[in-house]
Amino acid sequence: MSEYLDFGADAGDLNVEQQEEAVAEEHPANEWAERVFLFEVYLIQGEDEMDALLIPRELASEHFPPLLNRYTYAEHIQITEPGGGPSSDVTVGFLGEESAFVIANDWWKQYVNRNGLRPLDSIYFSRHYPAAPNNHFVVDAVRGGNQQNMNVPEFRNRNLLFQLSFTHRANTTRLLSIPTEEARHSIGIPSESVGKARLHFTGARNNEWPVTITILVPTPTSVHHMMPLSDKFVTENNLKVGDLIEFYKPVRPLHTRHFLIKVAKGAGQMYELGQGSGSAAKDGDGDNDGDGTGGGGNRKGDEKGISGRDKRQGDGGSSGGHPKRQKIRSLSKIYDAK
């Protein structure tokens, strides 16, 4: 009798353990834990620069291990993908000239290939709460095209940031020189930045233009911010000497490095002569193309309404340290990677 009772107890425990194992296999660990969105990074680097993920310092500093020494920073974080599987141990570094955390190891390269990531896709960082440790993150890839279709740029007069004339020099060098004040206050490039800054522009045709601005400091008192103009941008906008390139703040920015750009045909000559800015009067005429490589602002379109979107890679925003529930979708925003 006692042996029967002992056997029955053991069998019951075994049955419970088997049930628990079955449930664990069907439902991965932390499946029921709340997902708290932390921040989003847009990939605004070019196709040939996808070997590193750069995350603006202001986005991740509250979530990554403390930045005690920017020159020797090399910390480990754990990353899990939504589909389950073991977590990956990932090393995070810091690039001072980019003012950004960087992930450039084999995990990231494999992640890019596995998800077929392209420029203007974005990466969501979230955390299982309260189950996961502080340095354990869940990473989702989100396709940029899905958001692009939802937003049409709106070029509103009150959101005009600044204008630059397309000069003979710019036509020859394919470079625009952005005044320091505009670079710092309109676009938001920190004064201490040197090297490169990555921005993301949306044009009037809803085209996306990732841009890397080169920051030169020839003397202690002067800073040059040079923005490249791609041949594709010049051709698609039929850009001619004397045209005016306008930079706007988006109505619905995708992140803090996202701006709008468009071209006012022939307005640059009037602008240089002080006869008019050539910007507000031409807003919404439907003839000006604004696919661009430059400036700061939010996406906007003509008066019919077109809305817009940005990686330093571009940052997509942060929870600001206040946890909030975010619906995370498995689909596939700073300064650029060198």
C-alpha cells in the first residue's frame, strides 16, 4: 500500500513536470511579460554602410551600460529576437566623433542579412518587463516602406527652416555649404561634433534621401558643414544654377534627424539679390520637386498635404525613461557610421 502511494505521488509529480515542460516549449520564456518600448533607430546610412548600427547617444544612454569613458567604452548587452531562440551576447562600443553607440560585430551583420535590412528600415529596442535584466533587450526590424506609404510630405510655410541657393560652385562640386547657425539650430547638429553627421530627408515626390554631412574644422574659430548633392537628386529635381533649395521641419517627423527638402525653380537668384526668398510663395504649386539630400525640418508637401519621415543612423524617438506599452510587430534613426 505504501509502495503504491509512493508510486502514485512520484507519478503525479512527473505528470506535472511534463505538463510544465510542454507549456514551456509551446510558450517561450517571457512570452507573457509586458513589452516596454525603449527607442527606435532609423537606418539612414547608404547601402555600403550597413555593416554597423549607430545609435545616437541621447537615445540609448539611459538604457545601455553607463558611458564612463567614451574612449575605452566596450560593454556587453544581451539581445533576443521576437521569434524566440537563445539570446546573443553583443558588444557595444562608442564613437566619440559620431556621438553614438555602435554595434558592428558578426551578430549585427548576420542580423542585417537575415532580415534583408535596407536604408530607411528601422530597429525597435524594447524590454520584457519586469522579467528581463536591465541589459537584456528585444530587437525588432521594421520595414521603412510601410511608414513611407502612410506619410506624404507637407511643406508648410511656417515650418520653413532655411534656404540655400544652388550656385555655380555647388553645381561644380556637388556640395552645399550649410551655415553653422543653421546646422546647429535648425538641423540640430551639436556644436562639439566633428567628422560626420547623418541626416534623412524626404522630398516633394515622397522620395527618401539619406545624407551624410561632413563637418570640417579648419581653424579653432570656424566650422564648415558640407552637404553632398547626389547626381540622382540633381537630375530628378532638374536642379539648375539659380534654383533655391528649401529645408523644412516635418509635420510628422519620423525621428529627430528627419527633415524635408524641395526646390524652388529660379528663386535662388532673387534670394541672393535680396528680392525675395522664393519659398512661401511657391509652396503648394505642385511644380517644385523636393527630393533632397539636405536640411532640417519635418516632412511636408504641397498644400494638398503630403507627410514625411529619418539614422544618426536616425533616431526614431525614445520612451524618455517612462515605460509604456508598445505593440511590437515583426517587420523589418544620428550620426552615420564611418
